[in-house]
Amino acid sequence: MNSEQTPGLYIHIPFCLSKCLYCDFYSSTTLSALPHFLEALFKEMAMYRNQFNPFNTVYIGGGTPSLLSPQQLESILIRTREIFDLTSNPEITVETNPADLSQSYLESIREIGINRINIGVQSFDQKVLGFLGRRHSVKQAISAIEASRKAGFHNIGLDLIYGVPEQTIDSWLDILKQAVVFAPEHLSCYQLTLEAHTPLGKRYQAGEFSIPGEDLQYELFMKTPQFLEDMGYIHYEVSNFARGTEYTSRHNQKYWDHSPYLGLGPAAHSFQNNRRWWNYRSVDQYVTAINAGNSPLEETEILTMDQLRLEALYFGLRTKKGVNFEDFRNRYQYDLLAEKEKTLSKLQEEGFISLQDGHLYPTPTGLAIADRISLI
Ligand code: SF4
């Protein structure tokens, strides 16, 4: 582990008031289980005492963490500090739904030490929010962003979704223009994915609506950095943009560079050295296992060097940092430059990657098709 690879802590809050129609994340709408979940979470924290210290990021995600009261969020942070060590200036993020964010709520969660807020805006078009089955309105999204600033948040991230039915380049650029008015420090722009088992996935399969075809999706993807870079944002990962390097997500970086991270709560994933493990994807199973004194682990996998290499390349091709050939050779025992000279030259000629200063970087076109580039 080098100095950049300080561990991160992820805490999954597995509750939502209602399910969005496209959602594939694990969350339950049975809020009565929340107190039992919190008790179990504190016990799970204790199971990992001394195994990861110190963390320099804490990411409270979900689900909908903003369903928790400021006191409940504070109790999580107090336990975290009691059980684990945190570095002196940790990034502490909470994911939120705009509908939950009153001025007093935001001031309270800022006071307990949360210094980064991610707001699930998704769209500034009320029709799109309705289609996605979101429980907040555009009006609530706008007042949540303004109230977050007023509450003293200097690191605000907005999530947006594109590629919805009837989307045009202009309608997407219009959404982006509305977002940058608030000068958020971070923007995540995700293409709508329609998993078959979600309500929207089923309606799509039944032919009830269509979404932009591949060419338009590609254009939507390419226009996004063109617009946001003009507005001063850095396109640092396929879907992520920051208004300066200091605002890139320190926590998410850990998923992309094989840093260790501990994930707590149902369905949460963890990674350390070459081992990945994850918890039951069910609040009931999670709470029952922990209360019986057992681990809530559903499965563990040990990654081979080949698997680690493939993952490192996959992530490297999705990030602006790219792949440093020397680091790659040291860490994954593979001389990419020597072993894959022909493939690299071909990808460079095709305009998908560039090779400079001992690095492989994805080009903008390369980022658009990062999932499909194969190197080894
Ligand atoms: S708020 Fe997030 S986690 Fe909850 S249902 Fe909607 S998309 Fe899924």
C-alpha cells in the first residue's frame, strides 16, 4: 500500500421511502427496521476494529441516508471515531435526496462534521423526474442546493441522468446549464441504464417507450465534457466531473485504484490486498446474522494476479489518471508496454488512447467506449 492508498470507509444505509422506477441498488422501504439496522451496524463496525486504520474518507451512501435524522447520522460518526482512527482531514460525504433537505437539517448535518454533500437531483425537468419515479420535484432540488450552500457546504455534488426518452442534445445541455448555475464542486452524469428486473426495465422490454439510440447516446456522452470543460470542470472519470482537482471524489478514487476500503451494511462490498467480500443483500439477513454473533458476509473472492491486472486496466481506462506503466509493472508484475506493444499502437492510431510520459491515457473517444476496450 503506498501513501495514496489510505483506506476508505463506506456505510450503506439500506432504506428508501419509495423505490425509484429504474433503481437497481439494494434498499428496503420497511423503515421500521431502521433502529435494528443501526444497532447491527455498530456491532459490525466493532468486528473490524484495527483492521483498516486510519481511514481518510467516510462515505455514507444508500439507499437514502438523508432519511436518518441528524442525531442518527451523528451517532454513526461518533461510533466511527470511537472504533476506527480517521486521518486529520477526512472527506466525509453523505448522499441525499432533495426532498429531505430543509435548511435546519442541512445546518445540523454540517455541524456534526459532514463536509461533502451529494444531492440526487437527477434532472431539472419535472417530466423526467416523474418518468424516473423520483419523489422530489425540481423546485425541491433547487432549494436543496441553495440551502446546502447557505448551510456552509463548500463541496456539493449533483447527480444527473441523461439518455431518457425523447432526450435531445439541446434538452440535455439545458439540464447541464441549469446545474452549473449553482457552481457545484462536483457533477456525476450517468447514462440511464434499464436493468431488466426494474419497473422501467420491464416497461422498456414491453415496448412502452424507447430511449436514444447508440449514436445519440454517444453524442450525448461527448457533448457533456465539451460543455462542462468550457465551464471549468475537469472530466476525471467516465461519469464524473470536478471543479478543480481538490474536488474530485477522494472516496470513489479508492474503487478505481485498488485502495483498501471497508463497506459496512447490507450489500456493501469491501476490498483489501487481493480479497473482495460483500454482505447479505437483505436487511433481515444482515441484522439476524449479526445479532446471532455471526458475520453478515455473503461471499468472499480472492482475486488472482490476472484478475487484478484486468481490473486495474479497466479502471485505468476510465480515469483521467490513466495507467502509469512503471506502477503497473511493480504492482501487477506485468510489463504492459513490452507485452502489448502492437495492441497499444493500434489503439493509439485509432484515437482511443494516448501514450505519454510513461502513461497510458484514455482520449475523450476512448472514455466513451472504455467498457469495450480490451488490452489483455
Ligand atoms: S433513492 Fe436511490 S437507492 Fe433509493 S430507490 Fe431511488 S435510486 Fe434507488
